[in-house]
Amino acid sequence: MKDKKILISMIVAVATLVVLVIGAAYAYFSVSTTNSFGTKTITATTPDVGSVTLTSGAALTMNLTAEQMMKGESDLTYYASASGTTTTATSPVMATATVTGAGTFSCSYSFNIAASSTGTSMYTAFQGMTGKSTGQIVLTVTPFGGSAQTFDFNSGSLFPATVSGTITNLTSAQAKTLTAQLKFVNKYNLAQDALKNTDIILTFTATTFSCTATS
């Protein structure tokens, strides 16, 4: 089979805190010839056409209210979800790589994670906040069965960030997903006034998605 690379088409949408909307498709076509000298014939066959598609899940949002940010007796952790803010730990599917038709594929991918804001950046405000620490605002991305990658807002120069790697053994019977978790910890013993009236938009963009048929 002849290897080909794909051209990615992208649609980017914006939602508060986390966004991932991408689209890509790959198809291959091969022809094989067989000589049977005993019967002096040549035959040409076209195997099933397989395609790899990268589709997006729903955008995740987290809109924290003044009530949710009130001082409590213990830390309270919030998570972004497709239906809004939740206290249940969740890592929704943000992208799914699927195969339609025959073939086993290996795909290389790269996602750029950019941070923007509609006003005052939550990331910038957090960087300057007194008493901040690791684990307070964390984005965790687990790509296509690979190892989880953690982006802690306590780290400087965090964005833009990159998630890249290879998907292997991708078949129609085994789709693979990229998941993302965004958590925010309201610390009961820490004044977090520096974060009021701030926001952040994390936009995931597929900068590379290239597949090769391996069998």
C-alpha cells in the first residue's frame, strides 16, 4: 500500500475555559496485480478503502459563581464539563480517532494548546497571586491511550503548550480517544481575590495529523 499524508481541515469554536473542535480525514486506495502464468491472465483487485477520521467532542466550560468561590471549611474542587461546572471528577473525550473500513493504521499527531482571554487572563492573574501553589488550577490531557500530560498553572510560561505523539494499531474495531480534565481548587485558607473577574480560553488545535496504513 502506498503511504500518504493528509491535509487537516479545522473548525475552531470558543467556549469559556476549554475548547477543542477539529476535523480531519484520511483515505487510501491501492491496486495490486497478480500474474498467473499458467493461465496467461492478469487480474487487478481493489481492496476495501479504509479511512481514519479525527472528530471532536463537546466543548467544556467552567463558569464559577461568587457563591462557589466563597470561603468554606475545606478545599472544594471544581471541574469543567460539557454541561458546565461540576464537583465530580471528569475527563471528557475531546477527540476520537476512528477507522472506517479495512486496515490497521499508525498516526502521528500534534496539538497546540493556546491560552487567551476576553478580558483579564486568569493564568496571568494566578501567576501574580500571593500564596498560589501547585495543584490549584490544572489541565490534564491524556492522548489516545498514551501517558497523561499535566499542565499546572503554577508553572511559568506554560502556554502555548504542545501535546504530540503517535497512535498505533488503530483499526475499525479499536477507536482511540484524547481526554482532557480541567480542575480548579477553591482553597479554604487562601484569599483568591486576585482571580475575580478573570477568565481563560484554552483552544486546542490539531497542527499535525498524518496516518500511514501498516497492514
